[in-house]
Amino acid sequence: MELDLKGKNVLITGGSKGIGRGIALAAAGEGANIALHYLSSEEEAVHTAEQINRVYGVNVQLVKGDLANIEDVIRIKKELDQGLGDINGIVNNAGLGQMKSFFQYQPDEWKREVDVCFYGVLNLVHTFMPQMMEKKQGKFINIVGDSARTGDKHFILSAAARSGANGFIKSLAQDVGKNNVQCNTVALGLVDSGSLQFNDATLEKIAKQYPLKRIGKVDDVTGMILFLLSNQADWITGQVFSVNGGHSMLG
């Protein structure tokens, strides 16, 4: 399958490590130039950028900023305009979720999760998408946890914020389709990206809840992302795709 990513500029947020890093490496492997965003993981971001450049030889530019801050997002775009040029695709992998009951939160903790998981999406779209619309070509992919579709008492605030983002992306797809811009969401089950804080016994118990009897790997995610970035997905928009080992099977 011809993915046609060679020479395209793809912004990957939260790209320094884990799933974001895997997506960045996979897209670079298909010839895409990478804008690699990070907030606090500078050492990992530099390492990932160096690997992309060394192994694949594509252009890579590091950008740092808080996506919940519109001024940061505007600055990021200016830096990329001067470095890579127009962004052809965005994969928003940045997020924030605390694993605890709602009643363990203090009210002043709510805002940060909503700001990152919901307003961060709005800031990216408002800043980058007008250029895509003008060029009549672009892809926006928002990555969420599957809790945004099903609910989860352990990730109650991030699930709520990302559910709102799901509705926003669907409505956005209806608005910008006339400009040949596609907007989709990928909802993930539990993926082992190297940072899970569970012991082996707990992971084994969790895996039994999945029809495929294992939790996900980063490589399980990258194929869907690459497809949605490619010209093979030009007639796909406004959808939520679950990559979750069958853990939930909502219609």
C-alpha cells in the first residue's frame, strides 16, 4: 500500500517517548518530515530526534510548549513555519490523566486535565487548521483513551474532557470537509509504552479482560495512524477508531 508520506510535514505532539515516539519513528520511516513536540521530556525528545535523523535522514524539528496555552501553540507554529514549512498532518498524542476517583480530586485539580485534553485540541486546530483549509489538504488525528467512549471511573476527568474532544472533532470534520481536510480520532485500550506502573500479576489480570488476551504494544497503534495520515484515508473523516484488542466493541 502506497502511503504517500514522503516529504510531508507531520506534527506529533507528546512525541518524545512512548506512543508518540513510536508514531514519530514510523512516520519518519515512511519518509515524512517530523515536527516533534514535547513539554517537559527534553532529554527524551532530543534522543528521539537524533534517532530519526540518523536512521531515516528526514528533516526533524523539536518544538517545546504547553498546548493548553494558546500563546505557546501560536509560537510553535511560527517556529515550524520558519523551519519545516507548512504542516500537512497533525497527530495529537499529548494528554493528561490522573488515575483516581473523582472524589479524591480537589477542585483546583480539575482544570489542568480539561485544559490539556480538551482546550489543547482546540488550540491546535484554531492555530494550524486555517492553513490546511487554505491549501485544501490536511489531516488531523486526535488520540484518546478508550475511556472517552466507554467511561472509566479511574480516569473520570480525562475521559470527560476527551469525550468532549471527540464531539468537537466530529463537528469539525463536518465543517472542514469542503476544504478537503480530514479529522479523525483514534481511541486506545491499554498500551504498554514502557511507563506502566503495574506489576506482572496485575498486568496478567488486565490482559485476561481482552479478547486477544494481551495488552497493546506501540506497534499495534502506529499502523492505524500511518493509514489515517496517508492518501488512502482521503474519504474517511469524522470517525472514532478503536485500537483496543477488543476490550470494548461499541457500534
